[in-house]
Amino acid sequence: MEIDRKFAVELGISAASVVLFVGAAYVVSSSYADPGNVTDNGSAAPVLQPGGGPVMVGVIGLFVLIMAVAGLILYRADFDDA
């Protein structure tokens, strides 16, 4: 299976965006974890402190914005072989 240049660029941008989102969500989750609701057995997700909710919404919004801008750039890019 041959992968053309456009597909490789789309795949790379998508993968980088998802890795960035997961990393940012991890940082927010670990920074704003509520220490009173920590479970050691892994059966429940950690609970965020009240200030962590808006930050997590900001991370999700930033991810959506990055994907929209990346889509616009890819739409306007010229991948024709010259």
C-alpha cells in the first residue's frame, strides 16, 4: 500500500494533535486532582478540584481549535507533485 504525501501529512498532524491533547489532559488531571478522593486501586477516576473543570474545558476547546486550524491549513495546502 502506497501512502501519498498528503495522507502522510494529515496522519502526522492528527497524531501530533492527539498526543498533545492527551498530554495536556494528563497534566491538568494530575495538577488539579482532588487529594481527598484518591483511590489506590484504580477502580475510579480521580476527581478534579473545582478550579480544574474550566481548565479541562479550555484544553478541550484548544484541541478543537487546533484541529480546525489544521484542517483549514491542510485544505488550502497544495500537495500536487510539481
